[in-house]
Amino acid sequence: MSIFVNIAGYADPEILPTILDCMANARDPDALRFGVCWQRHPGDESLTSFVGKPWIRIDDVPAMESRGCCWARARSQALYDGEDFVLQLDSHHRFEPHWDKTLIDMMHETGAAKPMLTSYGAGYDAETGKNYASEPCKMVARPFCPDGTLLFVGAHVTDKALGVPAPARFFSGHFMFTLGQHCREVPYDPNLYFHGEESTMGARSWTHGYDMFHPRRIVVWHQYHRDGRRRHWDDQAELKRELDLISKARVRKLFRMEENDHDLTGFDVGQARPLDDYERFAGVDFKGRRLHQDAIDGVSPPTPFYDDRWAVHRRILMFWASEKVTYPPGTTKMAYFVDDKEGKMLWHTDVGPENDFQPPPFADFWSYRDPDCIVVWPHIGDKPHGVKYRLPLTSQTIHTAC
């Protein structure tokens, strides 16, 4: 079974180690066909020796001609040539032994007609070669940005929690494995820039009939920290600002947040299932820019669509009479919490002596649960020590807004 490995890389010294590790850890490396959008600066010869090889197709692009992440993904995706499966990656990954067999097996385990495995990978350090985690990841949503952008973060789950691939609400740009036909059915919109990629590709894939799942075990590791390495917006800040405005307007039109003049022909949602059904499944109200609490907490979909569980923005004035708090000798941090009336934590931060153990002026978070009290707990090291202080909240210290 052939696998198209779709990689978009920008001036990345990890692109060659990624390809080599992908091949070295495949059970059947002869079944791999790479499609790479290689955005490189002058003097970068990392992939030169691969040019013309039958197992790799390289779109060689001067970095200064690049128009961003989704533009590059569209170019690498266009190198697809009928392979059975597609694995989409960034250009900085490491792989589990026999990752190819594991992913194909998990596809069958889902029982779906058009399954897609996707999530954020666990992290690795390229300099030390260390992989950081052994638990698979799921994706959870973060509140909408003022411009309508929906962002996501990863959260670890235990192996016991994922006996089989778990249904997923959202799409990861840096790790996706599905049927090869996805490359033609859901082509990347080259007019998107960066933010909006994952929300649009998730909704478009789902409305084209693809069911998303998080892998039940780690298959790939991803390099998150790339300090000092160039990104597209580092080299072309003005172009980034221009393209980002266009991109986000297209995202808002796709999600019916606004009407504008952008033409989405070929890059709109699919016809297999309506967008409204995806919103109900994922727990997202794009037009209203709201999230269901389950989408924030990472509960497996589908969403029970209870109107009273839509999260709203909470802002708590962290007023605390510090003279009432005793700091035990050796205190290393103060843990501040906002809890609901049942004692469930809604917000948390740790503050050390460098800030005189004082909290930020406000606690900002999203929750459908009403906050009830502020909790302050001294710690020595990572262990609580001494009295846990509670301050009931009043209407003067709570601000709630949609």
C-alpha cells in the first residue's frame, strides 16, 4: 500500500533528518513517495542529492518567493500521484518504528468509511535527540480571537484512555494520515496564510465525509521549539501582514461569519454533510464565536448540545489582602486558583518571589461554570504547605461577557 508523505518546509535544517528518520522507521520504506515543498535560502543544499530520485518529488522554491504555510502545503499536496494513503507533516519530525503499519492498522480499527488520524504530535529536542512524552495527544479549543480565528492546543491523554482511536473534533496541520484521495477532494487553499488552516481543513474534511480520530498511541514526535530559526514571517513581515488579512477574511466567509467578496470556489466546505452538523459535532458556533465547554475540556465528541453549557468569558479582579496571608518559611511559590462552588478549578497560576508572590490583576478564562471563590495556597517546591486560603467572590469582582 503506497503512502504519499506530504511535507512543506521553510528554511528548516530538520527537513533532511525528518525524511531520513521517516524512511528508517517505516516497515515498508519502498512504499513511501515523498512530495516536498522545499522553501530554501541560497546555500541550502540539504535535499540536492535527492533531486531526480523516483521516490521523491521536490518543488524547489526560493524562500523569498514563498507566500506562507498554506500556500506551501497546497504546492506539496499538488505533488500527489494517486498513492493509497497520505501522511501530512511539517519538516521537523521523528517517527516510531513501523509507524506506517501502525497508522494503517489504526485506520482499519476506526470502522469509518473515510477515516482520518490527526492530532498534535508529542515533542522532541533535535539537539539532544530526546523524545519528551509517551502518551498520545488530543486537541482542545481555545477561545476565539477578536478577528474570528479559532486556535487549538494539545493535551496529553493516557494509553488506557485510548484503547482504540478516539473520535476527534479538530484537525492538526502537522500530523494527518488518511486516504490519498483526500489530496484531490479537499485541496489546500493557497490563499490562506497560517492561522485558520486547522479550523478550515477540519470543517472541510468533515463536510466532505471524513471522520477524524486521534491516534491511540504516539506515532510521530514534533519539534515545537525552534529558537533562532527563520520563519516566513521573520523574513517577510510586511507580506505576512498583507496575506494574513486576506487569509482571515476568507476564513470568516467560509464559516459564514461575514459576507465579503472573496471567491471560495474549490476551497469551500463539502456537500457530504452540512457545516451546521459539524458545528454541532465539534461544539463550535462559528458565527456566534462561541465554544461548548466540552470542546474546551477535550471531551470526546459528539457534543451534547446543551444551551446552558456554552462557555463565556470570565474576568475576575484578583483583589487579595496579602497581609492576611502567612508565607511559611521556605515558600517557593503561591498557587492561585479560581474555583466554582463545587470546588472545580476554573483558572490557575503560580507566582514566585520574583513577583513578590502577588497574582496578576485579573484572571481571564472561559467557562460556562460560575466562579465562586479565589483560593491561595502556599507551596514549598511542588508540594502545598500551610493554610489554604479562600476568598468568596462578589459581584464587584466578577465580570462576565460573551
